[in-house]
Amino acid sequence: MSSARSTGTLAVAALRMWSARQVLAAVAATVVVAVTIGVPTVLIPNPVFGREIPVEPWSYPVWVLTSVLAGLLVATYVRPRRTAEPDEAPRADGERASRAGMAGGLLTWFAVGCPVCNKIVLLALGYTGALTWFAPVQPVLAAAGLGLTAVALVVRLRGQVACPLPAAVARG
């Protein structure tokens, strides 16, 4: 329990240290993710895409939460300010967090989308199979997508405090 508490404390501490640049990046990324998921899944009504099955009520909160978490995750990759810090090799936990975040977004896209409008699902299961087998699994995909994105965000935030970038080295 104390490990989870310290992880949460580190994540909150990292958010408090963010610069205006990181906050702006989080807001912009949140909007981009929301539009990227919302338009093709018709959570944002539009003339380009259609939907045969109505949107489930739980889809909207999942979409909004995923957009916010993904926006925050993207902002963790933004340097707080311009410094003369040397380039460093990407850390393994950062790469895993990045993959988890992308997987979470993809799972959310499958979760909130129309089960019979998704060509991949339709080809694999057919119309009846999409309604019978895939539609009931969509809330599970939504929970998994949210969980992966949240874990990726916490790992990245914790790393910003627990393993900060080295201080700028004065070059003479």
C-alpha cells in the first residue's frame, strides 16, 4: 500500500513541477486525441463517418478520460524548458510506458467505436458475430485501455521526479 501511495505522491509532485509549456502541450494533445478518437467513432457527429449502432452511454466518459490521460502522457515527453542538457538514451521504462499508452488509446478506439462499423471486426466475426461477441467485450476493452494509459502516465510522471534528467553540464 505504501508503494502505491509513494507512486501517487511522486506523480502528483511531477505534475506540480510542470512548466506552462508542458501544460499547453497537455491541453493541445488532449484535444488532438479527442478529435482523433471522436470523429471516426462518431462520438463527435460529422458528415464523413456514420454509425449503425447508437453510442453507448459509457463511451463518452471513457473517451474523455482517455483523451485527458493521453494528453497528459504526451506532455511528459516535453522538456520543461530549454537547457543545454546532453541528449540521453531513452530509458526502458519510458519505452514501455509509450507502448502502453499507445495500446491504451487503440483499445479505447475499439471500445467506443461502432461494433459493426469496424471493418476489422466485421471481417473477422461478421455482422452477427460483431453484435454477439464483440459488442459485449467493448466495456472490458475500455477498462483495459484506460488502465494501460493511466499506468503509462503514472510511470512517466514518477520517472520525472524519481529519476530526473541530469543537470546541465557547463561547457567550457
